[in-house]
Amino acid sequence: MNYIKSKKKIFIVIGSLALVMMLGAFSYAFFNYTRSGEQNTVTTGRISFNANQGAAITLTNVYPISSAEAATDTTNAKTAAITVTGDTDFTGGLEYVVTLQDVNLTVGSGADTKTLPIAIEISVENNGTGSLGTAETGDYYANRNSYTASKYKVEYDGTPKEGGHILVGYIAPNTTAGTIEGVNGIINIKAYIDSSKIQVVDIHSSGNNTPVNIDGGKTTFTLEEWNSIQGQNALSFKIKVESNKGIWVPAPEQSSEPSNPSEPDDFCPNCKFMFTTDISYYGGSNQATEVSTLTGVTDDYTTLNKNIFLGFTEVDGRIDRAYVCGIKGEDPNNGVAFCIEGALSDTRGGNAATREAAYNATAYNANNTLLNDSTTGLWQGECSNYNSGIVCNGSVTADSNSAGGVYISEGSSYCYAGAYGDLACA
């Protein structure tokens, strides 16, 4: 096995193998602070943002840690403190927003793309006797026009994404013109690599090119991929702060919020997810693929960073039920994750009765309802029928046929679960 030198090492014992996990020394710009608009001054008021870390935070020789460890570990977790100070005589007040920009947290390309599982924790504290005002516990955007006092809302939802809001705030006008009131508080942004979502392994450490046993619930990096995170390939994101007079911050696109739940248990109960070009097999028999041989398997489909992917359940360590999944990209139901289920054809041991027993509904009919029911369907009656199936077009295209095969595509990329028991992406 190959080892990388590091100050700290984590060992996981699998059978008789001792694997060194999350090793290496690397450095990358974690995030940069930028400011837009006139420095320290906004029309009829004043506002300033000061970052204690200057231009960048750099993590060197770090290793993944848990949320509990991040509470006290200042080596592997770094915090930037942005002090917000401001007031205004403008009757409409001031509004500001903190967002993520230039997000670059992926390694590899195509089917091999992986996202580094960065954890970001946001907290707000007073600056001496000053504060950012009162935390909004309801809908900031619905309530802000009636504010008479300074308010703020932490908006970060746990997913680092381009343009994603971290925090939005409103500074109420001074009660008496020229009398400084306003806000004086601190936004803390803590970042670290989440040990519950990542592992690094030498996949050929057994000496015979056979992958080691990999925790399918974590994003797996090979040693080569891990060591590539340095220099010109550094991963990073920026924090951007903008301010202006009055109510001006655009509300996050409502259509980007799922109109019905997208938690895995809502659309694919007990499923694990993956995106792989390697062909696997399902059906619960001895011909079905052993889950322990799969790589890149996760319980959290969002870590795949894909709009199309595969889902599956397992019985006795093998793939039992197979799904093709996608994230719908336009209204109605923009942003909703869904899965359609494959079923074995009659020629491969399947039949309507066994499919009914195994899948609780004839797969084609269940998929047809999920996709195209005029009231509850994702496409709400807009799909097209063909000889033995249905196709629903959009940014992702979904196809289900009565023989049991299912297919979802995005551009030239697609994933399928075939009626002959195979599943893969390409």
C-alpha cells in the first residue's frame, strides 16, 4: 500500500488490511473576501464590512473532522469573521446580502467528477454592545417591507453553490437623522472538510487491482485525486458582500425550491445512489451485483453533483430494486428530484404478477402515474405516448416502457435500468 506523510493519520481496519485514510499535506485558498459598491459608504448612509482573515484563508496539512471536533479544532477548521457596521438616515433603510461566488469544489471531469464535501457553518454574534439586529425566524422576503427595526436572516442551506445566499440583512433608518444607531455585529463563517462524507483510499492497495472495501455512504477519493488538490488545481470559493439603499436584494428563485419534497425517503425509500458507467445488475438473485463491489455510492444524491443518476435498494448485500433518477429542470415542479423504477422483462424471469409483488405496482403504470398524471404528475399530462411507453421531454428527458425498462437523459448523457436487469450511465 502507498502511504502519504502527514502529521495526523486515521486508520481504518478492513479485514486484515490497515488503510491510511485522509492523508497528505496540501494547501488551497479556502475563500476570499470581496466587496462591491463604494467602499464604506452607501448613498445617504454608511456601511462597512471588515474580514479578519484578509484576502484568503489557507488550510495546510489538514485532515477531515466532524462537526463536534470543528467546535474546538482551529487547525483543521478555519473561521472568517466579517464585521458589519452601518447606519442610515435614508427612510427606506439599507439592505445587504452575503453570497458564495466562484465556487470550485470539484475534482475530475465527466463521470469521474467528484465534489469535495466542504462543511460551512454560519453563526452571528454581537460586536461588544452592538448587534446585527433581530434574527428573522419567518419569511424574510415576505416580511421585510414592514420592518421598523434592523433584521437579518441566515439563509445558508448546507450546499455550497454558485450565487448561494449565506445571509441577508436589513438596516433600519436612524430614529433621528444624524444620530447613529444602525448595526454592529459579526458574521462567522467556519469551514472544514466533513469526515462523515469523505474517504481517501488506495484502490489498488490489495496488490491485485481489486478495489478495497469502500464505505458507500461517503465520497471516495483515490490517492491520486486527493494529491491533485493543490497548486493550480486548488479548490476554493469566494465570499461576496453587497449593499445598497432601500429594499433591493432579489429573493432566491422560488422555482429553484422543490414544490414537493426531494428528500431521498420521499422519492426513493431506502435507496442508495451512484453515477457510474460500469454496468451492474439488479433483481435480488445471485446474478445481481454485490453492493460491496461498487464505488461512488452515497446516501446523499446531492453529493453526486448530477441532474441524472442511479438509485437502488439492496437485499442480502446485492442490488434488489433499480431506479433511474433525475432532477426536473423547469416548471411545473422545477427542482424536484424523482426516480422511476426498472422491472425485469418476462424473458428475464419477470412477469406482471411478480412485478406486482416485488414493486407493489406494475412498474410501467406506477412510472406513468408519477410522470404524467394530469394533477399529481411531474409533467402533469405533457408527456407523449409511443407504442409501448411514455416519454417526457425537458432539460432532463424521462422514458418508461411497458416491458420494464426506464431511461433518463440530459444532453448526450444518460442513465438506464434495463428490462434485462442491467443498469448504468453513459
